Amino acid sequence: MNASAYTDHLGRPLIAVTGMGIVTSLGRGKKDNWTALTGGKSGIHSITRFPTDGLSTRIAGTVDFMENANCAVDLSYALAQTAVSEAIAEAGMNGAFSGPLFLAAPPVEYEWPHKFLLADESGFTPPTENAYEIMLEVLRKRPHPLLSPMGLFGTIAERLADAFGTRGLPVTLSTACASGATAIQLGVDAIRQGRTDRALTVATDGSANVEALVRFSLLSALSTQNDPPEKASKPFSKDRDGFVIAEGGAALVLESLEAATARGARILGILKGYGEKADHFHRTRSSPDGGPAIAAVRAALVDSGLDETGIDYINAHGTSTPENDKMEYLSLSTVFGDQLSDIPVSSNKSMIGHTLTAAGAVEAVFSLLTIATGTLPPTINYDNPDQSILLDVVPKVKRQQSVGSVLSNSFGFGGQNACLVMAAEPA
């Protein structure tokens, strides 16, 4: 591959975004999502997909309008497929994509209907002490026509690769709440390193189910403010009590700016850089001193060739959990210092909830739309500000403002921290 005519401050190819697609609880596609998000509409609602009797959390940002998606794997695929179709169409690509696929997908496990099916086929009657081993033995004996493909972690990526003609072995990753940003990071690296001139980066999560609610509830991570549902997610507010689990999918077509310009593609924005840092403090909690998050933000700025004055807007991780919001403010105030008071910082999660594996890519799409439209999405439900978190959160109502660059944060469980910097197309 020849040296690029469009390079960054380190001589690497500039990375253009030429297509985007998105699905969340707010709707299908960029138009519906952006209209709802900038209008301050919430997609969080009472759960109707499954019974919630006895659960402390009975609300979510589930995507209930996808057809033929009856389990987490099928729904995650449907969300990804819909987002990719929109992104590739916007990029103006016909036929096989002919570039690598990087997919962020949720961890796969069988849901209760599948476990009951295995129990029936194994011939045992619960309760049985070794029930799980007995069910696994059914799968070991021979491939199960329904459940074996469903239980493979890479199955969603393989289906996408077949559907859209991507090149090479598709990569599936899971880095908790940073997954979507990590998938984009891998696409950026592939182009920077000269391995390809285009990459398809996708993130999806359709795994909101009973077990997910129970597990996150046991961690005291979920909001229990069930009534009204749309008021539950309140990032940076004093009375925040946890995040709202949600579903979604997003896709971005990345190309070297040179390749995109050569084929006359419309440039939607530039992926200027990223930063990542592992946090070994705890399996679920972030380090209270914000050290790893601070390092991730600083690394993203350095990789992008920007300093603290170069960011016009921050798309916050903004989960609405007491600890994480406090840690994010600490990291931002440490990096940006006095500059922070002049930088708007809002949270999409106040309206769509936390889309988990998909969040980094979903919020990257929203960040690029912020640049393209000059519209800052609001942080809704900001009725009781936390006086220890001094941020301009764009409270309640959208704001018009020219935006040349955005920092988007993703700070996840398991010590996964990833930050993206996006910018407008250079003159």
C-alpha cells in the first residue's frame, strides 16, 4: 500500500468515517435516533418482554421492535445487521465490503428456555445436583442444530461476514462497557498499519434479560427508581442511584481519508485518535483516584495531536452510578483543569440507558452527529445537581454550538477504559 497523501501529526493515514448506522430504544436509524435524542426523549420504559415480578429493577431501554429476535444472540445479530446495512448504504458501497470486520458483542450464554430444552433432551428431572454438567454432556455428544451455533462466541460476526462480504477472519471482542470503542480502535489500527484501506467496525448488545438484571442488581449497579421509568437515568445528579440496562447496535465504516477521497465518498468525520488503559483496582469498581481513566483521556489527546484546549465537547460515559460519575468528573477535572468549565459534557445514557457492549460505538455515532449538526444533546433528568460535580451537562435542553472535536469516554467493568477523539473533516 502506498504512503497516504493525507496524514496526521505522526505521519499516519488519517481515518475517515464514511458511513454510520444505529439502533437503540429510541428507534431504528440515525434520523429517528437523532431527532429523539436531541429532543430530550427517553427510550427507557417498563419491561414487557419478560416477567419482572420480584425484581428490584423493572425498567430498561430494551429494543422491542426488532422482528424474529427471540434471544440475546438473535437480537444482537439483528441490531448489528440493521446498523451495518444503514452504514454501508450511507458509505455508498455496493457488493462485498472487502475489508476486515471488528465486532463488539456481549458474552454468550444460554437463556432459561434453552436450558429447559437441554434438560428435556438430557432426560433428567430437576432438581439434580449435576444438572449443568448433564446439560453440557448433551452438547458434547453431538452438535445441536439450534443451540450449538448459538453458543459460539463468534457466531454473530461470522453471520455478518457472510452477509456483507467482509475480508479475512472476523474478529469478535468483549471488553465490557468499552467494547464498542475498542472495536473502533482495532479498525483504526488496521488502517494506520497499512493492512487495509477500509474496515467495518460494529458493536451490538441485545442481552437485557432476567439473569442480566439479577446479576447487575446483586452488584448494586442498577437504578431501582422504577416509576416513572424515563426519570431513572440521571447522570451527575445528586439522587442518582445506578444505571439503566439497555440494548442497541451501531456500525461505522472507516476508510483512509485518501481512499475515501479517491472514490468520492462523503466524509462524515475523522477518527483522530484513541487512548486505552487497564484498571486493576477491582473487577467491577473503578479506581477511586481516577488514575487509569486520567491516563486513557491523556493518551487519547496525545494520539490525536491535541492538548487540553483542543476539545469542544465531551460525550461522557455518564452512567448515573454514584461512583462512576464521581470518578469520571475527577478524571476530566484533572486532565482539563480550568478549561473544563468551558467544555460542555453531556450523557446520552440519560435517554437511552447503558447499552453495555454497544455503548462506545453508539456514542461515537452520536458524537459524530454532534459535530455534523452543531447540536449538543442534553442530559435530561438533571433536576437535583450534585454540587461536588461541577460540569456543564447541557441540562434538559439541547444547545446549538459549533463543534470541531469531541472526546467520547467509555469506562467499563473489568478495568477496561477506552477514549475516542473525533473531529470534523480537515479543510
